[in-house]
Amino acid sequence: MELLDCRRLTGPNLLWDRPSVMMDIACPAADAAAIESGLRAEITGLHERLGWAAPAFSAKPRVGGLSLAFDGPIDRLYAGIALAEAAWSRFAGQATEPLEASLATIAERAAEEANPALLALQARAQERQAPFLWDDDEVSIGFGTSTQIWPSANLPPLDAVDWQRPANIPIALVTGTNGKTTTSRMCARILHAAGHRVGLSSTEGIWIDDLTLDEGDYAGPGGARTILRQQQADAAVLETARGGLLRRGLGVERADVALITNIAADHLGDFGSRTLAELLEIKWIISRAVVEGGILVLNADDPMLVEKAGTHPGKIAWFSLDESRSDVEFRPEDGCLIRARDDACQRLCRISDIPLTLNGAARHNIANALAAAAVCTYLGMDAETIAVGLTGMQQEDNPGRTNLYEVNGVRVLLDFAHNPHAIAATAELTTRLSARRRLLAFAQAGDRTDELLQDCARAAWTHGPERVIISELAKYARGRAPGEVHGILRDELIRSGCPPREIIHVETETDALDHALAWAQPGDLLIMLVLGEANALRTRLSLLAAG
């Protein structure tokens, strides 16, 4: 057995909705119950010795081990981590210091961390049902335009807070394996068309409308808090990725709409997300934010979501690419996006008028548009506004996702597709695009399992390329030896039928584009599936396409 990780969970999470300390433990399944029982006893005993109230516990078996959490006040979670580590060392027979020394260290950390003013604000906000956010640096009451923010170390007395001011704003949560960023951008565009000032957090950055606040991965709780504290925002779309949900929990307790786009193989292998079933559990966390008074939007074409939906006690809205699904509220019909409800069909817009669908060839973006339409319908947007938002969104509004360029008679498709499902969806598009010859360039991060890398290679080959370029991407090796990822991908491509001489190995994605453009002739299609250099390649292709 091994303690893999010990961390704070600051919001609703995999085990429950309480801020808590989580312990991830690798162990045989047969030992999990005994380990849980022993740790509970050690943790409870340490609480007693410190004079703290006994904690509540929650536990969940994981593939390869156990996750165990115990709760505590939000100003004592770092001390809780120290307590959990001391409990583990005693339980596992690894203690290196006397118990009294461990207790003194934990008590000292608790004293340093203690913030009575924080707990008082939290309690008063709960009494008044006022939106409340906290972190190590700041505490805020109210969302968006009603936000009041203070440094965590200098909080006001309760009577200095304007308790008439705090208010909610419309909030949409977006998660899933594929399509999160594109769908989030579509939702933000629709809300902007309705006159909202929209805060958007995603894996690409954070924005208020078209103003970039910062670039980088903000699809976790930190990004959500940043957007919800922007006083110019009166609506929020929060992309919510697996990593943040697993590591910290959900950034907000309540939302108006939550969307799960799909469940597919990606990032499998990490403790807690080693199977699709575990990945579904993580994504499903967002459903709890809309149980009371909100709407959960789900993909009716995903069998795992269909099965899981039976456990959801709240309201569900479905979308599907299947025109024959008369039981689905949002679907295509006769070349249009429609909403079917109460025996009536409402036309939203023509699919060919949505630029991101590439005249209907990009079916994955038809699905994303349906999902966005569903989300925004339940945020109060009418059909005309949804149409304006979707039809007015150009490829430059969705950088790095299904961007198509023409350079000297050669078409170049740039996309972020990086898992088997997304690569296959891109192949469904590229096979609809005429081309004299095709070249595919792609790369993979080293933290994927061998099986997942092989699946990616097989999906890549379905594009039907005459030549394949594999980029090394050393900074994404993540523990793999140089050339190891390339070797796995190459071997699987050869097994799939790719001639070895047509597999080219380069160091960077810029090198891949250089080689692809040198190889290409008018009428060819270059498919660039880019992980790390999307911005650089997009800028270069835009300049080349402009002549």
C-alpha cells in the first residue's frame, strides 16, 4: 500500500459536497476496507488529541486503491493535510517522530491558518444565501457586477459588508471529453448577442467578451473564481475540465445549466480516472450543481450518459445528431438545427449558415452547436439570438479548433484533436473534403497509456493519408524516453497499413508544418493535429493564406 496524494478539496467533489482533505491510496482491493477503517481510527484519534470535533468521512473504492476524505473548516485544511499525513505514517508504521511532536506541528499549522473572520463571512453568506467564493488570496461575496472582494488576510467585519448588494448571474458549466472549448465559445457568443457582458474561462484562457484577461489553462476552480469576480461580467460560461474536478472539486456550488458533451478515452491512467467509468464519475460532478432549479444538458448519442442519466433527480435536456430521434429536444432536421418540444418544432438556424460547421461537413461542430443552443435556451435566450450567435461566429473566433486555410492552392486544416474520439471526428470531416493527396501531422503526450497511444494512431490512419508526420514534442514527454512515443505510434501505424517510408519523424510541430508545406502540391489537404504550437502555426498560416 502507498499514499499517493494528500490534498485539499475546496468545492463539490467526487466524494461529496464538503470542503475536505482527500487521501488517495494505492492498495489491493481486498485490503481497502481494512485500510479505510484503520485510517478513520487514526484520523479521529488525532482530532481528539487536538481537541477538535470528530470529522465526517467519505470513501470511494478506485481502480487500484481507495480515496478517503474527511471534512473540516475551510480555514484548517492545510493543517488537515498535515494531520492526514501524520495519521498515515502512524497507520503504515512509518512514523519518524514522537506523537507529541506531530501534534505540536499540526496545532502550529492550524493556528497559522486560522481565520475566524473568514468563517464568519462564510456563515453569514450562507444565512443570506449570498454567493460566496474563497481562496488563499481573496474572499468575495456576490457574482459579477455585484461582487465585493477583500484580501483573505484583511477581511471586513460583518456589518461593513453591503448585504443588499450580492446577487447571482446566469452561469453555465461545460464539461466532457471533446468539444468543451468550442461549445463554451459558442455559448459565450450567443450570450453576447443577447447583450450580456460574458465572462468565459476555458483551457485557452479567460475573457470578458473579446477582451483577453489572461492566456493559459483556466478550466479549473481558479478560472471560475476569476470570472465570477469580474465586476463587468453579467453572465458566465465556465469550462470545467477533469483535472480541476479531480484535484480541487467544482468551482461553484450552483449553476443554471450544466452540459456534458460526451465521455471518451482521454487522460486515462491517472489515479481516479483509470477507466471510462471513473472518468464519467468525475465529469458527472457538475450535475450536482443543477439538481435544484437548473437543467442538465446531455448528449443522447453517448450511451454512457444515457445510462447515467437515470440516476439524476433533476431536469434533463437532450441533444443528438440523429435526425430520427423525435424524442430528443435539440437535433438537426432538413438541414436546420431545431428545438422540438410540446409537439411543436422550432427552427433555430440553417446548419450551412453556421461557419464552424464548414457547410455541414464538420459534424462534430453541428453537435457542439446543438449543445450550445440547448444551454443558451435554458439560460433564457430566444431562437433569433441563438441564430445570431452561431451564424456570426467565424473560425478566428475559435482558434485552434477546425481552422481551415488555403495556401497556394493547398488546404490546411488545423485542429487540437488529441484523443481517439476527437481524431476520429476530425477524420469524419476530412473524408468529406476533396483532396488530391492527404498528409497528416500529429503528436501525443507521454502521459497517455500505450493502449491509448495505439488507439490514437489507428484513429489517425482513418484520415487516409499518403504521408504521416509524427512530432517528438520533448516538453510533452512526461516521463517517456526520447523517441518512445514516436515508436509506439509508428509501430501501430505500420500495423494499420502505413508504409514505413511514409512515416516522418520531426522534433517540433513547426518542423512538421515546414515539411508538410514543402511536400504539398495544389489540390492537397494537410491535416495538422496540433498540441503545443497551435498559436504559432495559426499565425503563420493566417499570414500565408493572406498572401
